[in-house]
Amino acid sequence: MDYTLFSYWRSSCSWRVRIVLSIKNIPYQYHAINILSGEQKGEEYIEKNPLKQVPYLHGEDIGISQSLAIIQYLEDIHPTPSVLPTSPILRAKMWEICEIINSWIHPLQNSKLTNKIEGLGGDKNEWALEVVTSGFRAVENILEQVAGTYCVGNQLTVADACLVPQVCNARRRNVDLTPFPNISRVFETLLALPEIQRAAPENQSDAVK
Amino acid sequence: MDYTLFSYWRSSCSWRVRIVLSIKNIPYQYHAINILSGEQKGEEYIEKNPLKQVPYLHGEDIGISQSLAIIQYLEDIHPTPSVLPTSPILRAKMWEICEIINSWIHPLQNSKLTNKIEGLGGDKNEWALEVVTSGFRAVENILEQVAGTYCVGNQLTVADACLVPQVCNARRRNVDLTPFPNISRVFETLLALPEIQRAAPENQSDAVK
């Protein structure tokens, strides 16, 4: 398999995919897409991804957008080590964590939206804070039931790949993490792992230091 | 298995789960949560789902929120008939369709957000139209490659469960579907199926006619 990942160093969703590639030790070419200069709006890239988003994974017979779709594909093709718990109940709780982050917290505080709110005279930080806090409350609730060393027991899963970028983002927004002891503990543990570090924004070729 | 689905008749995400329950012919109790009267904010319900959302599936050993997490659980426990394509490539394209709807179109035009935009003096319909149109363009692009009778070939999949409620929602917003011939064709085909009809909002016990 010969993969190219179209990615932007600071993109949370790109980071999720890089974490899974790293956990599974899958080699890939890194193709930086500079979101700030609008490279995702170029004609060549729009043909790949009409939503003008990263990440995008190009493989031998396939091009896929949407981080969780890419991750499910990688799990199908490279099942070992698995990033899914074996028990259906734990797998369900894992997807619940992923979707709270992927379909609630992340889209509701993305910059297209927060810029819209700011443009209308609203307080974008207040909005983002409310979204992140309500989402983290729901995630914390699940971690209380299922966390071990990591989000779900002692296995690295897709939930960890979703959690790390979201907590980093929350820290940049100065969200108080005190009410979320499980999220904080798991996050710190994850951040120290070489698999996560290798995938971190600051360690990508397009990082601006 | 003894399931209870906490659902609201007009909730798109509840409808997704009802469609999969219907395709798989899984019996369940229907527990209506009246979103309009704020029943999802009651203490008893918040304990189940701190995000105060429907759907929520209660089973013997489990309670799950987030429509796609619930659907993955149902697929694990009741694998026949499957709502996932067997080919990894088609499965990836299916999840891509699901996530464009689940993590882009749906959250960016949910009423909490559009009310916020309206409250700030913005045009909520213009915003929602832009979100739906950009998302549908991306979905149409994938359907061009993989659609058959349904979204992905000739098998009912999770993508169909996501598409139907989203197109109904778009029609309520008077979105012009002419630029999306594959979406329109697949939607009309799906809407005529008894599996989809059984799960439709107007056929739920809490429907207001």
C-alpha cells in the first residue's frame, strides 16, 4: 500500500488520522495543504474533496475524506494492532466518545462558524467555551464508566485519537479542565506516548514554530 | 434483547436509528421525548444523556447516545441483514457519506446554532442553505461513483439511514435539489420502501399531525 495523507499540521481531524497511522505503524507520504493560504480551495484539491477540508487519504484504489471514514478504512485494511475494543459494549461507548467530539464539539467550534458568530457581533469565545464544556461533560461521564489507562480500558482506540487533538484545542482556548479529571488524566498519559508525539502538529514538516 | 429507544418523531438522528432498527427488523419500545416541551432537559433524562439529545438506546446492559454509535452497536449485535457493504472501499465511501451528513451538514444547521445566528441578527436560512448545499455537493460527488439503487450499490446501508432524514429536512427548507440528481433519485426510491416508511416521523406515536 502506498498512501499519501493530505494534512495540515494544526488540523485536529488530520491529527486524528496521523495518530491512527502512527499506532498502526503504517508508512505514508505527508502532503501538506496550507489551510491559511487557501490551498484547500485550489481546483486540483477541490476535485479530491469538494468540502475543501483536510484530511484526505489517497491510496492505491481509493481517495477518502472525513477522518473517521479514513480511520475505519485503515482498521479494515490494517487490522493489527486494532484501534477498536473487542467487546461490542465497549466499542459502542468508544464510538459514543468519538461522535460527541466529531459531530458535536468539533463542528460547533470550527473557525468557519466562530468567525460567522464574531462577524455578527457575537462572542465567539463564549460560544466555543459552552460547546466544549457541554461536550466534555458528556465525554467525562463516559470515561468514568470505561476509562483505564486510556479512554476505553488499557487499549489505544479511536477515542484516544479524537480526544488528544480536542483537549489541545481546548487548552489553547483556556478551557478550565478541573471539572474533567478523567479527561485530564488520560490526555496527559496519551500525550507522553511516542505514538502520539510522532503524530503531533509540531512534529510535522509543515509546522510553523 | 429488550430495547427502548428514546426518540422524538421529528428528530433526524432518531429517524436514522429507527431506519436501521426497521431494516434489521429489531423489536423495541418507543419512548417519546418531547423536545419542544423540554423533556430532554429533565433530570432523569440528563442522567442518561448529558448532551440532552435524542436518540438514546437503552438495552439490557447498555445505554448509548449518538446515532452512529447506536447503529454500530446494532450492527454488532444483530449482523443480519448487514447495513455495511462488504468491500472495505465501499464501506469507506459509505462512512464518508455518513460523516459528511453527521459531522458537517447536520450539526451546522441544527436549531441551537441557527437560533444563535438569528438572535445575532444573521440570516439563519441563508446559513443553513449554504451548509446543506456544500454538503450535498460532496455527497452527490460520492454517489456518482458508488450509487446503485441506493446510496452504495443495491444494498441498504447506514448511508441511506443518514440520507433520508437529511433530504427531508432540506426539502422543508426549500433547498433546490435539481443540482443533485443522484441524491434525488436515491431519496425517492428509499422513501417508497416500507422499511423507511415504518420509521418515518409521521408514523411514530408522538407525531403531531
